[in-house]
Amino acid sequence: MNAVPPTATPPAPSPLARLLDRVGLPAPLALGYLGLLIFMIGDGIESGFIAPFIAANGAGGDIRASYVVTAYGVTVMLASWLSGALSQLWGPRRVMITGLVIWLVFHTAFLGVAVVGENYPLMLLFYGLRGFGYPMFAFGFLVWITAVAPNARMGAAVGWFYFAFTGGLPTLGALVASFTNPILGHYGTLWLSLGVIALGGLICLSVRERTGYTRLAAPGVRPLQSLMSSMSIAWQNPRVGLGTLVRVINTAPMFGMLVLFPTIFADRIGFGEGRWLLLVSTIFGTNIFFNLIFGVVSDRLGWRTTIFWFGAVGCSVTTLLLYFVPVAAGADYYWLALIVGAMYGATLAGFVPISALLPSMAPENRGGAVALLNFGAGAATFVGPAVVSLLLGPAGPGGVVVTFAVLYVIAAVMTRFLTVPGESAGAAQPTGRAEEPGTVRVPAGESG
């Protein structure tokens, strides 16, 4: 009689893995978060000076430099959508490799050919094409996270993503540039960013978790079908389309205020450029930490509840405070501006769970939901400044700010309808099924 071999017992998680899982950071992807942070630092190094650098090195003025930045914004928006759609077909890791290569190749071409030759058409081409790089890398990793993280800790896992993302762009990236620009100059600092990007990319791609190495879509799904489904999900599952609009409103006022506020705060109120930049650093520095805090809190309180109260309602209030308090108090009460700026940065992070909620609303097509979510993030870069352009003349800055506050109220109303399958709009948001640390949940892929 043949002996039956004993069943192998899986190895127990290490103490470090248990600690990471406890704080909501998926242990198999931990190194990827570090690599993402370094990558985004490299991408954010240029954030404080790229427009004037382009204007002074071949563009021939601020207006033509803005066209270069606009071309970049268009490709960022497109790539933000493609990152989710292509991750379904290729697997997230391959999308990330593609984004890394695009960034390195076209940044080298931009600096080594277009800038050296002060060639404006090549600036438009190379810098614009480089815009495909960081969204494919970063948002490809976000798809990987949503495919692996246990549902009960998805909010925290996404919070860690945005902690790394915004920690690099623009916060630590701009800080690095503040030290290197006086030593290397703008041109040398831009070459430095190439090395930082390469380092972050190599670290992130050293992750060995296998889900990200393979396609997430069902075997029968064809490329065109996958790309179309990542947009058609907006009307096939209207809740996902509604969630995309919430994602647009999330950061559209922020981008609009970055266009509207510099002159008002620095000149009209009298803070000066230095204190205005410190205020910006306060807003985004606070936002970094609250991205993580609200990611963890949302897994306990509920994703939709967190978005509604802390994100949409909170931002509606703090948007008004951020403008009207400094205008009323004046330059002598700068500390009040810092307080309300920190409050806006904190409430802005209340939207973090949207990146966990939308994929859970479409479990049969997580990649498509993430693709649409990322498209909303890219669209916000245009919607905010467009509102400023349209309303600043007839309504003035106060009217623009009130409009932004109203948009957040509209987002709050829409959030009440963002329900996961099996949940009614009035029911409490489930925080997900508890899973054991280390459990890997492979998404079902797209429906054929």
C-alpha cells in the first residue's frame, strides 16, 4: 500500500510581512511602493521650474512654453486611461516597463536634442511624448495594487499609493530641486532626474508578486474589445461613470486654484512669492499624510462615507476658507492662511478611497474601472483651469471659488449613489470581507 504524502504547510508570514499587512500595505508589493516614491521624486523635480526653463531655452516666451506643457497634459490624460486598459491586456508590470522606457527615452531626447538645439517643434514632440511615461508607470502599479490587496484593506493600500505618489510629485521632488538647482543649474538638475527615475523604476520592477506579470483580462478578450470596454463601462455601469465625475471634481478645483491664487496671494494680499510657496508646501505636505490616514480610516468607517463627509463636504467648506480667510485677514495674519491651507490639504485626501471604491463597483472589469478613474484624474488638469478661464472675468476670483465649492457639493450628492454590488444607496458602506494577511485576490477579468 502506497503511503500518502503529507500536505505541505505554507510558510508562516514573517514578522515584517505581518506588520506591513497590519498597516494596510500589501507585503508582496512593499518594495514597489518604495520604487514608486523614488520614481515620482524624479518626475517631480522639474515641477517648480519647467515652464520658465522651456520659455528660456527655445520656446521664445511664456505663451509658447505653455503650449509645450499643454501638449504634455494631453498625453498624460490619454496615458492615464491607457494604463488601466493595457494592464488588463499586458499585465501591470509590462505597462510599467513601457512607461519607464518612454520616460527615459524621450526625456533624454528632450534634453540632449531639443533643448541643446533650442528646437521648439522638437520640444513639443519630445516633451509631449514623455507625458505617456509617468501615468503608465504609476497607474499601472495602481492596477497591480487593486488586483492584489485584500478587499478589507483596499482603502489603506490605495492610501499608501497616494502617499508615495504625492510624496514624490510635487513635494519631495520640488524639495530636491531646491537643493540641486543652485549647484547644478536647471539643466543639470533635469539630467539628475533621469537617474532618479531609473533608480525608482528598477526598484519597483524588482517586485516578484506574480499577479502583475500576467494579463488580467479573460483569455478571450481582444485588444480593441478591452480598450472599448474601459470606456463603455461608463454607460454600461452608470455608477462607475458617476464615480469618474466625482474623481474629476476631486482635483479640478485644486488645479484651478494653482492658476488663480499665485498672483492673488503673493501680490494682492501681500504674502510675497516665498510665503505663497510655503503655503503650497503646507497644503501638499498635509495632504501626503492624510492620504495615508484616510486610506486606513476608510477601511473602518466606509469608503463612501469617508468620501462624502471628509472629501466632498470637507473640501466644499475648506475651499471657501482657503480664499476668504486670507483675503479678509490680510498679510499680517499669515498663520491663518497656513491653518486653512492645511485644512484643505487634509480634506482633499478624503477622496482617496475613490480608487478603492470604483474597482469594487465593477468587480468583473476592475481594470476598466481603474482606467476610467485615471482618465478622470487626467481630465481634472483641464477642467479646473477651464473654470477659471470662463468665470474669472464675469464672476471675479470670489465667484470662481464659490463655483469650486458648489462643485464639491455636487460631488457629495453624486457620492451617495456610488454603491457596490448588493448595496443600496442608503445602506452603510461595507468595508469588505476580511481576508487573511497575504491572501492574493486575482480579479475575474473582463466579461467577454
